[in-house]
Amino acid sequence: MNNQKTDKTSSSMSYQGKRYLGQSAFKHGRRASMGVLLVNLGTPEQPTTSSVRSYLAEFLSDKRVIEIPYFIWKVILHGIILRIRPAKSAKAYQKVWSDDGSPLMAGTLALAECIQTKLEDRIPGKCTVKMAMRYGNPSIEQALEALASDGAERIMVLPLYPQYSGATTGSVADAVFKSLTKWRWVPELRLLGSYHDDLNYIQSLAQSIRFHWQLTGQKISQSHKLFISFHGMPKSTLTAGDPYFCHCHKTARLLAEELNLNADQWEMAFQSRFGKAEWLQPYVAKRLIELPIEGIKNITVICPGFSIDCLETLEEIAIEGKKDFLEAGGETFEYVPALNSSNSHVELMVEKIINNAGGWKELEEMQVCNNALNMSKELAQTKGGE
């Protein structure tokens, strides 16, 4: 798979003195192809205060993320937050940083590479998979240009957010469309939405929990509960019509049903509260302290809203959340990793891509083969019944 960190200076896309981006040395009649762009949230390039500050400045300047009037928020952001938060966040990143760098970057890249390999086995036409970060590098703009330079005239954008929110999937759409306003040849585009209730997604989550229980010997009991944590959002987004809260609840309910859990054996809450405004409740931090007092001494924790493990799962939940729970009187705290680049996750993504690429040339030969295979089966059944 090609290097994901595409530098703008190495792209073949250029304005060439014109208003819209074209490709230098473009060849008409070239072989067109399909491109897939996986998009995750983003990460600083290094676990340092300066790198985190640059990342947070971009992230917290997104009007989809912060809906406070811009002139007020700009004073708060640059006058307070970016002076205090980067150093604290850098220490948190240092706890989860590895030789491969940011866990979110390494995990998303691994997923993209596995999907590329699987698609090469599944579809006859050329398909290039790239990954991008909504904030930081490689940017959506860079990844789109790389796909175009590779001949992609049909591009599928797959945000790695199972539950839709305007602050996540909506923001990805903004960035994609903004980039394409500069292009001379705008590709055929398909932007996938949420998959919060996709059966394969639910089954993959359940499979990961069952596997974890087999490894640890844990099982649901009167004092052991499945704790499902989702990233928080301001309550105002719910009242404004954002479906995120409802999507999270449906994912949690379907997951519990897949595991055959009753209402007393699981619960869900929201993490990562930021600021003083009311956010979606219940709050994870509060519940982790309350559970031991209520007699729940053992919990298995999963964060279904995160497709790849990152700071919010590894540091906030698996380290700090565990510490809070145990100090409050809990006995065992088991974190189930995100789906990451597991086989079930790769298969889930590949099926989504194929199912949503209907009519694209890269899948036409596969459809012809499938039709021929079905006709052969029907013919064999007909002869067998004679």
C-alpha cells in the first residue's frame, strides 16, 4: 500500500495558473479506477506540547465541533485553552504512545492496509485505499489528491464513525466537499453514513466481547456488568436534532440483545465531557465511582463508538477509568479493545464498500461472475430434480 502521509509538495495536483486544480502531465484515455478513503478523527504527530497545541488548534476551531459564536470562542480558545490544555494532553498521549507512534494513526493505517489487500482479492477492477485524518495529517485534501493522481474517478468516503454526529461524519463531509470545490474534474462521489445498527457491526462487537471473556474467564453475574461507553456530546446537539444519542442507544441495545443480556446486566454512559455545559448523560466518570457503591464490583468495558483504539479508550478509559473504578471499591476492570484491524472489522468494512459500490465498473466483472455462478447452481438444481 502506498505511503499514507502524502505531502502536498509531492502531489501531481496543481493549479497550473488556472482557477481549478488539474493534474500535471495528465493523460487522457488512462485507465480509470475506484478509490476508497477511510477517515478517522486525528492525532498530533508527536506527544509533545507544541504538537498537541497545533492539533487542538485545528480540531477546536471546527465550527461543527464548537458551536459557540466564533468571536467569543476564539478568545477562549487562544486565551485560555491552548495555553493550558496542550501540556496536560501531551502527558496523556505519552502514556499510550508506542514505537509505532500514535495508536490511532498506526491502527487506522493497519486497517486501511488490510482492507486494500482484501479488496484486491474480492473485486476484479483496480481499487486504491487511502486513509486520512479529519484533523492533522494526512489530511483529507492530501488523501483525495493522492487518489486522483492514482487515477481514481470514483471515490467512496468511509468515515470510521459508527454513530452519526454532525461533529464527526458531518465534519468529514464538509472537508471533502470543500476540497472538491477546487478540483477541475470532480469525481463520482459516495459518502457513507452511520452503521450503528449494521448486523455485521453488532456481531463483530459481540464476538470481541465473547473472545475477551473466554481469555479472562469473566462472565456476567450479579456483581459483574457490561459497561458500554460512548464519546460524549453537548446535550444541545440532541435537542437540535442530531441523531447521535439515539444511534448510541440503539447500538448498545442491539449489542446487549446479541449477547443475551437482560436490563440489569449492562448499562451505557458517555465519556470525555469538556467544559461546563450539560452533556449527554449519564457521565462515565460519575458512574465508574458509583458502581462499586451499588454492588457492581466487576465490569467489562467496551467503547463501540471508537473503531480504532486511541487516547480516549486507552488512556481515559483503560488507564484513568480503571484507576477511578478500583479506587472507588471495584475489584476487576476489563477493557475490551476496539475492533481495530481484526478480521471481523476488515470484513465488515469490505462488505460495506462492496455493497455501496453497486454500478461502479470495478465491480461489474464480479457481478457477471456471480450471475454465472448463480445460473450454474440453478441449472444443477433443475437437473437434479428431473
